[in-house]
Amino acid sequence: MSGFKKFILKGDLVDLAVAFIIGTSFAAVVTAFSDMLLAYIGKAGGAQEIGKMVIGGVDVAPFINALIAFLILAAILYFLVVLPYTKAKERFFPADVDGPTEVELLTQIRDALASR
């Protein structure tokens, strides 16, 4: 069981899973949700639908849609994947604070080389 924990919590497995999620099915769900949200924003802004919202002769709907989809996706991934992963990693693999720091090691190496 400890080998399985090491496999899951070490390496790039979580990074790969997050990239896969972003690139596939979850992006479609977030895009559909942002389209629905855009319809409400458009109605609140006085437009019949945000897809027809034009500012200065430029259609702003695709940009707003992409921005909202990105923010929703980033928040969900952070709170549901990255944060729990970081807490689990700290719990099962605590940082070794008993040993010397890098600066102390480098100082020792420097002193050893200087004493030669």
C-alpha cells in the first residue's frame, strides 16, 4: 500500500491528470456552463443574447466566453485537485527539516575546499 501512495503522490502523475482533464471532457462542461452564464449576463446587460453583443464594432462574446470558462476551470481544478493533492503530499511525505539547509551545506563545502 505504501508503494501505491508513493506512486500516486510523487512524480508528475497529478500534473498529467490535470492536463488531461483540461484538454478533454471537463472543458466541454465548463464551456456549456459559461454559455449559460453568458446568456444571463447578456440579459442583464440589455442584449437579447450575449452572442450578439458588439462593442465598438467588435464581437466580444467569444472573448468573454473563453475568459469565464478559464476562470471557472482554474478555480475548480485548484480547489478540487491541486489543494487536496498538496495537503495529501504534505501529510504522507513531510519535508525533512532536521537536516542542514542548502546554504549551510554550501558553506561547509566552501570551508572544506578553503582548508585544503
